[in-house]
Amino acid sequence: MNGYFEVMIERNFSSAHQLRGYKGKCENLHGHNYKIEIYARGRELDEIGLLVDFGALKEAADEVVQYLDHRNINELPPFDRLNPSAENLARYILERIAARINDERVQVYKVRCFETPTSVATYRVDWD
């Protein structure tokens, strides 16, 4: 069999943003109670049977959440130049967490960014 293991954690934060160039309500400053799901995968477990320590994954995610929480995202690099859409947030979050977690065995490969319970954007990377 050619399977893999996957783990996921959730985190929440509240932030304001406005979408530049958008024609509608979302061009105005407004806020969301975001939920993010962070997924890691790998084909092999470590010597004690873990894909990745949940604590390490949570710590990496919390660092990003702390940066975004209760802030106007438009004022934070890189979103002072990059539109702070849910899609761009998902990619940014994945790249920041992957930089701390990824190794030869584990890959953070997907982030789902919920602006509301029914509106979600996903960024996913292919296998390395």
C-alpha cells in the first residue's frame, strides 16, 4: 500500500481587513472571526510513532496567529502590498508554518482559511 499519514490542527483569530480593488461591501474596512485548519502529511512516522508533535505544530501556528490577531491585516507586511483575501491569507499561513515544520519526513501541505463558517479558501501544495 502507498498511503500517508495526516494530522490537522485548528486555530482562531479575529482581524480586520479591506479588499483593495473590490467593488462592493468588502472594499470597506470590516472584520472576521477567522478559523484556520493546518494540515501536515508524511509517509513515515518518527521513532516514537508520531508524524509531527502537535505541540510543535501549534506553536508554529500560534506565532502566525499572534501576528494577525486583533490587527488590521492591511497594515501588516506583506498585506500592506498584497490584498488580504482569504486565499492570500491561506497561502501566507501555510508558507510561514511550513518554514518552521517541514523536513525530509513531514510536509505542511494545506491550509483552509474560514472567513465565516460557510466561506472558506484553501491553499494546497503538491508533494515535494
